[in-house]
Amino acid sequence: MIIKKRGEPIEIERVKKDMKPIFILIFILISMPSSKKELSDFKWENRLIVTFDIPLEGLDSIVTSEFKDRKLLFFAFESENLKYSNFEGEIDQIDFLKLSKNYPEFYFLIGLDGGVKSYGVKEDFSISKLIKQIDSMPMRQSEIRKKDNRNY
């Protein structure tokens, strides 16, 4: 089939052939996963503690192997900016900030299943309490038993 453009004939098949690489490139760009992780991307991989405007004194001494053993990541936001995290990759901060926009709480504990397990105000925030809560969860208890069985 031939069509005319400004008096010049153009073959449709030639146009289709010329456009094929462009469509392939567009498809590849659209289907590429974002390098920034959203909250849902951590599901079944990590537990999360997410805080908003909570002072971080002494946090570096707390984030230890206990966090790694519990698959626990920490994200501390201050004035809607990520101030501290033990996660080495990039996150979609807007996705995380939705927590503070949708709920009046200042901290959240998110389980491996992606559900909010605990939340509260600044005055109630305690990493040691959250770690105890994690250790009492059935999934964590199962992890501890598996680890103990491997050590025998």
C-alpha cells in the first residue's frame, strides 16, 4: 500500500519496518523495573521499621547484627526526607511517605507479609520493644527454631 505525503509516495511497509526498532525501545523502557524499591517490594524479604520525625540519638549502636538476623530494615524520615537507613539501595520515598500521610502515627513496624504489625507515637517508640515483638511473632519463632536445628 502506498500513501502520499506532500506529494511524495510513502510505502506503509517501509514505515512499519523503520518504526519497529523505536517500538521495541519504547517497550523495553516501559517494561524495565524501577531501581527504586517501594514498600510492597520488601514483602517476604524484610521486616521494616519506618519512623517519622523521631530523634535518632544512638541509633548506629542499635542497628547491629540483631537487625540482620531478623531481616529488619530501618528507615528514619525527618521532615519528609530520608535521614537514615540500613538499606543500601534506593527507595521510592513518596511511597514510604504515604504512611505518614494516611496515618497520624510516628512509627510503623511492617512484617514480612507486608502488614502493619505495630504503630504508635514518638513517646512510645522503643526499638527494644519492637525487637521483642518481632521475636514473639510466629514467623520469627519458626526462623529461630530452624536456626537452632541447624546449630545441632
